[in-house]
Amino acid sequence: MTIGSQVKQSLANMKAIHATLQELALTSTNEEAQRAFHEAMLQTEQMIAALKGRIATLEREEPQYKGM
């Protein structure tokens, strides 16, 4: 597995984690848990943005990773 495909797989995993945290935040009845899930969800959004930036850099610097 190439670095490009590993980073893209990490992005897909992080998006799945984000969706799960979002669902938990919406369905939890405990206000403290809702807040914790929401904060974790916001952190995953930052990680998703960072991974997207890394993918863009990889694709720009290493054309063989583009579109993988």
C-alpha cells in the first residue's frame, strides 16, 4: 500500500468516525455525553481538513498519487 493510498484510507476512516460521533451526539440523552461527542466531532473535522490538505500536497508533489 502506498503512502497516498494510506492517507486516503485514513481520510475515509476519519469521515466514518466523524459520522459516528455526530450520530452519538444527536441520539445521546445525557447532556454531558452530547457535549463530549460534539467536541470530539469538531476535532475530527480539523483532522479531516488536515488530511485533505496532505492529500492535495501529495497529489501536487507526487503526480502518481493523483486520483488514487
